[in-house]
Amino acid sequence: MSERLPPIDGSVLEGISKTLGDTNNGLTGPEIGKFLLEVNILDIDSSNTKWKRLYNAFVDFQNKNQISNNILKFINKSMNPARFVGKHEQFEFLRAELNKRLAFIGLELSERGKFIKTVGATTIAEAQQRANRLKGKLELRNTHPTIYQYCSAELLAENYFHTVFEATKSIAETIRQRTGLTEDGSELIDKAFSIRNPLIKINDLSTETKESEHKGFANLIKGVFGMFRNTTAHSPRIVWEINESDALDILSTISLIHRRLNINE
């Protein structure tokens, strides 16, 4: 990028720093130092936590130079796919998290680690308004409290894709916490809701009707996983554009699942 690119908003910069400095999936301390040096950004706070170290270095650079070019170069270098051979899940996690923030400045990081300009990027104010509106409508439906944590401005930067995707993942996480299982997808559901040895029961399974209800609930979760998690995660967003009405219906279904899981805890 040869053009002088304007500074990145502080809240977006903070989100980028927290992603790249993530304890589990982000850069190591030595990697941060290496890439800062390579893109000519001073490492002014090397003893701080990783994300604050990055954030302070980025802010200092922008304040002095009034451009964001070197920060974007840092992202390019740190997200070079060649660095993630054998670590595809880590790469995709970081890329997805970065793209939630980059959407605010009209950019997207491709699978090749290069920036793509996006059309009509949502402003932070617009995304926050969208988040507040979605929360308000969910409150009218008496939605389970777990769902609200996925109605944030950063998740709603592009469309409702990320909110639905993250909320769907919360079902599996809740089941794993309840059961101690480590599986995912259908395998997790089959083990957790097995009729012979159920780790989670939504009733006492004393009649054929109750067994059918139990099986139906398990199949409902599988259906949500299959349609709104697995497929959406691997499809281009342009194909899986989720509008507000769809998001409300999907999130209401996820809310129902969480409520039933809690009632029978």
C-alpha cells in the first residue's frame, strides 16, 4: 500500500491489539518485537502485557506519523500464511477476529494474508446502534441472558453472521462444561444425550413420549449446528447474508436451547 492511509480509530486499534496479543492464539513476545522492528514501529513498552505493548506502540506511531501504513504492514507480516503451516485453525481464528475490527476501516484480510478493500464498511456508531436495536428486540422476546454477550458492535460490524456464529458455538461450550466432554458437533450431542447413558436429560425418560422429546431436543441442536454453524463457517458471507429478522429467529432458537439446558441442570 503506497498511499498514505489515515490513522485507525483508537477502539479499532485496541481490538486489533487484543487479537494479535491474545494469550492463547496470538503472537509471542519475541514475535511482537521482531515484527515491530521489521515495520519500523518503536517498541516503547516492551515490559507490558502483549496486547498493551502492541497498542501503545501502534498509538505512539500513529500520533507521530498520522498514518496507519506500518500498522497494516505489521498485520500482513504477522498473518503471513507461511507462518501457520500445520496451524490452520489458529490462522483462521486470528483472521476472523481481525476482520471483525478491520471491517470498520473498510478492509478485510484474505486467506492469502492480503488486504481486500470492502464496500460500505459500517461505522462504529452504526454498529453500536445495530447492536442496541438487536438487544432491545431480543429483550422483548425474553431471550436467555447468554445471548446478549454476542450482540456487540464488533460482532455486528459487517452483518449478523458473527453474532449468530458465536452464539451457536456457545451451545457446544455449555454442553462441554456440563458434561466434561471434549468432542464437538454431532459426536458431542450423541454422547451427551445418549438414551442409554445420558449425561444431560431434559426429562426423566420414563415413557416413549419423553424419550422422543429428549431425542427431538438433541436433533434440534444438531440442526442448529448443521445449518448455522458448520455450513455458514465454510461458506462465503455473500452467500450466507443473515439479516436482522433471520438473526432474531435463530437467536431465539438458541435461547430456547440454553433455557432447556439450564432448567434441567
